[in-house]
Amino acid sequence: MQATRIRGILGYAGIALGAIFLPSPALAAGGLDLGILGKIEFSWAFCMGIFSIILINIILSGDNAVVIALAVKNLPPKQRRTGIILGAGAAVVLRIVLTFCVVQLLNIRFLSFVGGILILWIAVKLFVEGAPEDKFRTQATSIWKAVWLILIADLIMSTDNVLAIAGACGGNLFLLIFGLALSIPIVIFASSLLALLMEKYPIIIYIGAAILGRVGVELMLTDSFIVKTFAPGKAFQYSMEAIGAIGVLIVGKLYMRWKMNADLKAVEKAG
């Protein structure tokens, strides 16, 4: 069953890539002018822009896929697919809005720092809810709760993705929209595959939570105020990111142990 699902996901990915890379006769004849959206043409600059955007999406969409996979892991299979599609689609809409104000947002003091703290909280929460140990695992969350967590995390974590795509599009609005839209199938494919693998290999849950812990600390240390005031070096940043990755797992484990002891005491009092 798992192998069939994975083959299905790979098949959909192949169809999507085929649609991207097989040009129509109209495009091959010399390009297509889309007015204010820019022009589709097979020039070196345009093709390099597409290649760069695809590469950026593949590299920078990993963190977002981890969030989605962890958020929908405990949902029933049908709701899981719906949650992935809703979460990824809504996240892209937020990215489009974010594209027009990302530069201004980057200059707001402590915005990235607070965002990093929120990511750490989400990392611990998702780790506890998807705990590999059956005695700690929580009941399946609601689909809207999962989508809400996905939106919050994606809004905080998508700044680098939006900036990189905006830089690679070279002022071509079509390439910008293409890059943001392309992130939908990539994130859906990656998160679907991760969610399936998490069921078979629970160690991936630990890895995913640790990745989010690292991202949270990275956001805190790259806040504009922190950079200007303290100018943390790379060695210090990498060390703190490692502490953040391990810290999420430790805090999650401590919380689960505390919750288990609290439940045992409640049962003893009731008995």
C-alpha cells in the first residue's frame, strides 16, 4: 500500500515536470508577449531564470514541506491529502502577498526574532503531537488546525524563498508568478512523501523537528536588530542552531514525560 502511494506521487510529479519542460509550438516560434506580465521567450536569460527558480524552489521548499508533513501526519489519509493541498495552496497565496511587502517587513525590528520563537514553539508542538512513541502520541488533530499551523509557519519561513525568487525573475512578472506557483506541486510532493515515510520510519519525525528547531534559531539570529547590534559570527550562529535543533527534541521529551506523570497522578487521584 505504501509503495503504491509513493509510486502515485512520483507519477504526478512526472506529469507536472513534463508540463513545465515541454513547450508549445507558439512558444517555440519566438515567444509570447503577455503584456504587463512580461514575455515568455526562449532566450538565455529567460531559461536561466526558469532554471534558477526551479532550483530555488527545490532547495528552499524543504523546511516548508517538513512543517506540512508533521502537521498532517496524524490525520486520516483522505484528510491528510486535503490538508496538504489546502495548506500548500493557501501558503502560496500568502507568499504572493508577502512578495510585495517583504523588503519593508525585513526592516521591522524583532519581527524575525519573534517569528523564530514561534517556529520553535511549532516545532515542539508538532514533535509532541507526532511522537513516535505510542504512549505519547496524541489523537489526530483537525484538518483546519493543521492548515492554521502550516500557514503560520510558512508565513514566517518563506522570506528567503520569496526574496530568492524575486531576485531570479529579473523583473519578469510571469517568472515571479511561475516561481511562486511552482512551489505548490513541489511542496505537495515533498510533504506527501515525507508524511508517508514518517509512518514507516519514525526517526524522520525527530529529524524534521530538529530541522525546524535550527530554522527557528536561524530566524532569531538573522533579525535585523540582532545583526546590527551584536553581529553574531558564523561559528556562533551554527553552534546556536545546533543547540536549537537538539533543544526542541529535549523540550519535547521533557514535556511528554511531565504530561505522562501528570496523567498518572490524575488517574491515582481518581482511583
